[in-house]
Amino acid sequence: MSELAACLRGKVALVAGGYGGIGEGCAKALARQGATIVVAGRDAGKAAAAARALDGEVAASSVAFDARDVASIRAAVTEVASRHGHIDFLVNCIGTQQIEPLVDVTEEAFDRVLDVNLKAAMFLGQAVARVQIAARTGGRHVHLLSVRAMLGMRDRGYSSYCSSKGGLALLVRQHAVELARDGINVNGVAPTVVRTRMASDWDDPEVHRRLLERIPLGRIAEVEDVTGPVLFFLGPASAFVTGQILYVDGGITATQ
């Protein structure tokens, strides 16, 4: 058994957004290391199906919550803590997008994107931290961001998305410094475009060509390129790492 598997085996991991492309990948990667997985998300059916796909390999279950409802977030975390007695890891993969040119951005869309991408991260982190502080066992939080936490997007309406992810980058740092005294490490993984079912925009050959021209490594990311860094932040090698954002971007941010 590897050192990573020995560290993660039996740990309880709440994977919020665990039935999306990256979230599902994170849940599977943690399951392969022997962690106990709770898949969480708005769609109870999808969360349950994702958990069933893992069950048998490891203990896996699901919980439903509304990312735009703080009471729902808190109730879901309380349920998971009651079910398992503790929560070791939070992996926050939830997110949404609404592409609108700056001059056309609506208040409704802006609020929805910030609620899901930023506000939910705040209160997921808070709810899990409360459980971990009470248990005095420490823990790890990993939030999924984007290169758009650092870079604007030319020719596309990304005002709400970029501002939400930029805010999340600083939220990670603030949570890290506040929770360090309780032995809770908080970090973020910020990928560029990842090959998932939802990344259909990049199927267009011309769009794909222009994208590859911007990435020094010459390809888009695979889900495994993201799950590896997530496991790093949850494993023993990152015990002295907190408040960091790891850009998994093939070199894009190095060129800006």
C-alpha cells in the first residue's frame, strides 16, 4: 500500500458536485485510495447514482443540497457528520457559468453565478470547519477554481465567472489562515479547460486550434491532470502547504 493510500484509507470525504466531470473524477480518485465517499449535489438522483457506481469498491453514499441555500448546505453537512461521526475532507467541485457580454450582464445571472461559485464555497467551508473544529481532528479542504481566477477572458462575457473565481482564490487564503490553528489545511486547484462531457464548446475545430495555441504544453487537460493535484492536497506530502492555489493550466498563466 502506498503512503498516500495509507493516509486516505477510511477517511470521510465530502465531494460537493461529485457527479460532474471533475467532481466525479475526484470521487473516483479518492475511492481508489480507499476513502469513504459522500457525493453531494443539487440533484439527489444523480448524486445517488454516482455513489452507487462507487459502492462496493469503497463505502459510498450521497446527500442532496441546494448550493444557493445556506440552510440546505448546513443541513447536508450536519447529516454527513451524523452519518459518519466526522468529516476529514471537503472537496468542493460545484460551479456554474453564465456567458454574457459585460453590457448585457443581468443582476439575476450575476447573483446566481456568485452564489454558486463563491457564496456556497464560503458556507460549505464554514459548515465542514465547524464539524472539524468540534472534533479536534484537523482536516483538509480543496476548492476547484479556474485559471479565470487570475486571468480575464478576451472576447467572451466572463464578468460573473471571473469575479466569482477570483473571489474564491482569496477566500481560500483567508480560510487557510483562520483555520490553521485548528490543523485544517485549505487549498485550491485551478485548471484550464478540462476534457469533460460539459466542455463541448471546445469540440469546434477552430476554437480547439486557437485554444491549443495558447497552451504551452499543447493540449487541454484531462480529468486525471486535475485529480492528481487534488490528491496531493489531501495527502501527507502537503502537510505543510496551506492557502495555496495550484494552477493546472499547461503553462497558460506563465505566459501572461
